[in-house]
Amino acid sequence: MMSQGTSVYWRKLIRIDDPVQENYLKEFKSPLEIFRPFFYFIINLICKFYLNIRVFGLENIPKDLPYIIAPNHVSALDQTMVSYAIGSKRRNQMYTLAVKHFYDRFFPRIFMKIAANVMRIDSEKDFFPAIRAAVKVIKLGKMIYINPEGTRSETGELLPFRAGVGMLAVETGAPIVPVHIHGTYQSMPPGKIFPKPSNVTVSFGEPIYMDGYIKRKQNEMAYDVYKSVTDELLKRILSLKVRNENL
């Protein structure tokens, strides 16, 4: 009863049973997306001749929506590199959580609205609004891009993963696709405006499915189950990291 009770508690906090309006996602579709094909045409040239991008594991991305894309985060380039890697059809179905201190700056906001379907969040004091927004995206059958670290690493090393991504996955049943991005920190670390030539690798790991974790909630504390998902995600991203660094 205790484990079930804790699940009810968390579900109420993220408002998972609240109805979602069908037009909810329209507010995150910017008129600037008409420039998106041209933007990614330029990104394609940059990736091929400037960043020397390599992409692995696209076959691991589920064929059916919804699902969660969960990469490490070390550079402002990261989301664009993942969006480039997955292709136009998938990227138009993906919604990205963007922290307010980037979104609220004029030029980064314009850039993000062209590059992606962006959802402004304030996760510094309270990460629940971010999880609630992600829940709505998943319930509407789309893909959510969420950084499990919660923020960008200033050193290029992985930060501790937050349990929120595990909560989101378990309570919605959406699988998580682990992603490791290598080389963007070397190309454009925090504080830099323009990238420099670098070898960039984006690797997609096998998805983590939730069936087993959902069953575990019957006998375990819900938060412990969420944490187990997050720990497994970290383990898989670390494995991808080792492979990327050895290529």
C-alpha cells in the first residue's frame, strides 16, 4: 500500500491524469519554423565539412511515438546536433524543454524557435512544471527531448542525473532513448558563441522500456523505481560515452 500511495502522490504532483487540450502544442509551434528547412540545410553543410559529424544507432529509435530522447548536455550545440541526426520527419515531432535563462535572451530564443519546437521552463527552483509539460507532450503522442542532468555541464563531464526523467517515463510508460553527444564541448563549450572545427559523434543507445519498472511499483517505493530507471539511463549513456571516446 505504501508504494502505491507514493505513486499516487507523485502522479498528483505531475498532474498526469489531468486532461490535455488537443491544441496544447500549437503554442510551441513558431511562425519562424518556416526557416527550419533552410536552417538545417546550412547545418548539414556545417556538420559535413566543419564538424565532421558521425551518427550511430539510429536503428535504436522506436518506430512508434511517443518516446523520450535523453542526451547528455555540454554545449549549446547539443540539441541541434541531435535534431540534425534524427532527420526532418522526427525532428518536427520532437518538443524540447529549454531553460528560461537561455530562452529569455532574444537571439538564442530566435535561434531555438527556428531550430526546434521549444517549451520554456524554469527548472532551477522547481522541476515539476517541466515534467508536467513533458507529460502533456507524451499524452499527445509526440517525442520529448529532455536532459536528465537538468542543466548544461560547465566542465564537459556528466552531472548527476535527476530522477524526474525516470518518473516521467514510468508514469507515462514512454520508453527512453539514451543518447551520448561527444565533441560539442570541444567545439563550443559554455561561454563561446561560435563553434570551432571538431569531430562530433552522436550515438543513440537501445531504448529502455518501462514494462518491468511499472510492475516493480507494486512492491517497491515509487521513487526508488524512478531512481532505478535514471540509474540505468546513466549506465547506458556512460557506455555510449566510452565507445564514442574510443572511436
